[in-house]
Amino acid sequence: MKYFSTRGGSQELSFEETVLTGLAPNGGLYIPTSIPTLPQDWQTEWASYSFVDFSVAILSLYISPNEITQEELRVLVEKSYASFRHPDVTPVKKLSDKAFVLELFHGPTFAFKDVALQLLGNLFEFFLLRRNARKAPGERQEKLTVVGATSGDTGSAAIYGLRNKANISIFILHPKGRVSPIQEAQMTTVTDANVHNLAVKATFDDCQDIVKALFSDQAFNTTHRLGAVNSINWARILAQTVYYFLAYFHVRSQLPSSQVELQYVVPTGNFGDVLAGFYAKKMGLPMGKLVVATNENDILARFWKSGKYEKVESSLDGVDGTGPTEPVDGASDGKQATGAGVKETYSPAMDILVSSNFERLLWYLAYESVDVGKGDENVRRKEACEILDGWMSKVKSDGRVEVPVKVLEEARKDFLAERISDEQTLETIKLYHDGTPSYIADPHTAVGLAAARLIAPQNPSTTTQIILSTAHPAKFSEAVTRALPDLDFDVEVLPEEFKGLLKKERRVVDVERPEVNLVKAVIERFAQVEEGGEEGGASG
Ligand SMILES: *Cc1c(COP(=O)(O)O)cnc(C)c1O
């Protein structure tokens, strides 16, 4: 299996190169040359699989055995999911015959990103150790500098995925003071020497822009060998397809009739989680339309309404007064404060202006729109890349693109979309807490639950919904306690692991302005320290 960039070029990469590169040099995202189909007997053969078995079976369809053998893959996968607290890794919980929750938060940082990042860390380490083992004595060892931006979860999950891994250092930028206290503590209390937290006085999107700028800086990228852990990394998407399969079997086995159609409902930000569902669907996993559930940062919900993929709505809807106060940004660099772009909501891990992985879906939509009569597969693929490239240039220059009607129709074949307000999010947390069985959802999960409820009345009677639960409620105490003021949070919600976290020693570097050069300087400083073998320590 090979991979190519959504924006074209003749280059085809191995799985290893794809994972180590992250973002393609031309700004595109890597996708497989074809989507593999499932083995004939999967429905019977896979029925009793464990999470690890599913992982090995699915991942090996996308990774050539001469890159990673099934045996090696099994070792990597077992190691990755041993850190999860539940034997099913991603267990399903039944709310009713019509609705199940797929809990993705039983990993080390209590959020769904652990599923992908525990594996990604082990893949990185596996590739580097193998490359370095092949080097002649005295030859320079290959190292990887992982750089990422986080609005909260990616950071801690990436740090836990990469802490203490050989040949890897990790630099995570977060918007200072704009991630939840527990998330900030989770990230900055990891004091392994290869872990560097950068608190940038900026928004998450500024942080993401800096990371993008670093990746497109050829010289810097080559010197430091940058690797991505943002949700654009192909291995993350791949790792996430696994639980769609697990949920399929686990839910069906708990239902009285097999005459059901499953509908996955996915709280969405950068479109990584739900994109994994799209791949599962295209591979042949039976399901209805995937539901894209957004918060008030609803660029995706608007796309499915109008076919316009547009950064900021032309008529800005007002602040509804229920959300957290808009931060006052005293930055003097002329950039507009957050109010004009990303909206701070109760589900901050989904507070995005654009959805980075959406480009991958747009590529498939472009591909479907190419006239099939026009030539062979390669011609069609090339044309899809050109169309996609045109769309992305428009997004870059105008902040928006409108796709043709038939492209929108194609998108509607596989997806539904809903936008959920902060108010609906809190109401939903309360509703499910007060329900039977009582369920305490985090605000991201609540966005999914709310979307599921909105859509349920339009579903055929044979539909059962699976709502993906992306975080433990303890990670987002503000929203949960606001929705459930009478709840004894410390007793009913807070896991043992979080107690005392806020008091632990921290390690973090402050970055005063969202400037690429300031971040480069930090990375260079630590790279030198690491080359010199000294202890690197800046805190404050
Ligand atoms: C990252 C994240 C999401 C959104 O996932 P995407 O893959 O970016 O769509 C939802 N909920 C939580 C808790 C997250 O951390």
C-alpha cells in the first residue's frame, strides 16, 4: 500500500514515510492509493475479535507486510493499548435499544486522542529504532522532533504517547490560559526530558499557524526532522477506524434483532474521528449516514447545508451570553482578537475555524466528480488532485470555497450534519444525567448526544445510534458543574488519577507572542542541549 498527497505530485510514499512525514511538502494530506475492502468472511471471522485483533486485522490492510509484519504489528498494538483501563479498550455502554455510547476515553489522558496517539508513539519509535539499527557505527542517528499545536486534548495525549520514547523529542504549543486547568496540568506535569510544553500568548489557531509555518520551512524541517502528531497524521486516522468495527459487533450482539442499521454520531472538530468512520464505511462496514456533530464553530454543519466551506459566517451570529467570557487579547501584532474567528465554547477541543482533515473528504468528493469516461485511474486521480488543489487555494486566498451542487449531493450520501449550541450542550448533559440509566457526559459527548436526539425522529425504526464519547467528564469540569450544579463532582466524577495533579511540579516555556521565530528559538535551544547531552530545563 502506498500513499500520495491530496494536492497531487507524482510522489508515492510507503506507510513509514507517510507516518514520519505527516503533512505533505505541497501542503496536502496523504491518503492511500486505494481503500482496501474487507476479507470475504469478516462478518463471521471477526465476530469474537478483541480490540487488538481488530487493530491488527484492519491496520494490516493498509500496511504492506514487508514494512511491518503482522507479528510486529501485534506487538506494537498490544503495547499501545495495554495502557488503557478497560479490557475492551473502547467499551460500548447501552443507554437504550436505540442508543449506545462508544466510550473512547479510557486511555492514559482520559480522552479519545489516546487511541491514536498511543499507537503513533510506538510506530515512531519502531521506525526510528529500525533505521538507526541499520546505520554503520559512528553514523549519525536519526531523530525526530515532533511539533504540534493543541487546544487541550491533543497535547496531553501526544505527550503521553511520546514521553520517554527513544530518538524523539516533542514540542507542544498551547494557547496560554485557554486550555482547561486539568488539561494544562496533564501536559505540564510530564517532566520527562524529551517533553517540552510551550505556552503561547495566542489563540489555538495562531498556534496551529505557527506549526504549519514550521513544517513548510524546508531548511528548519530538514535540520530538525519534524514530525506531526496533529490529527492530519495518517496513522491517527487509521488507528481510529478500529473502534467503528468493534462497536459494530459489540452493539449488534446486545440487540434483540439483527435487523438494525447502525448510525454513528460523531462530535467533530478537525474531522479526524468522523473521517475514520468514513474509511470504515468505504471499506464495507455496514452503517447508515455518519452524523457530523459540531458545536457553534459550525463550518462543517454549514457546509452540509449550503455547499459553502467558509471560514467565518458572513453574518456573524451574536454571542449568546451562556458561554465563557470572550478572552480579551492584548496582543499588539495587529491580529484580530478571537471574537472575529473561533468561538470559545464548552467543548473547546472542537473550537476550530477550519477542519484540517476535511481536505481528505474533499479529495474523495472531487474524485467522485471527475468524469469516469475520461481515462484511467491515474488520470482520474490526477484530476481530483487538481480540483482539490483549486478548492484549497480558494480557501486560502478568500477564506471560502463553494463546491458544485453535485459535489454537495455526493457529500450528503454519506453524511448528515448538526450544529449544537452551548445552551443545548448543557441541557443535554442534564437530560442524560437525569435519565435512566443516568449517564454523565462530557460537553463534547453531549454535542454528539444532542445531535443524535435531533436526528432520531427522522430515522427509520430499525436504526440504532452509536454516539462516540470523546472525553471523560472530569476533563471539562466547568461545563459539567454548570449543567449539574448539585452534583458532588469530586465524588461522582473525578477519577483517582486526577486528584493531586494540580499540585504536581510543572515544566513549561512561555512564548510571549505568536511568532514563528520565537518558537524556532526554543526548539533550537533544546536541540542543542540534547546534542550536548546536558539536562535541559526551563520552567516558569
Ligand atoms: C479532538 C477532540 C474531538 C474532535 O475530534 P476531531 O477528530 O478533531 O474531529 C472531540 N472531542 C474531544 C474531547 C477531542 O479531544
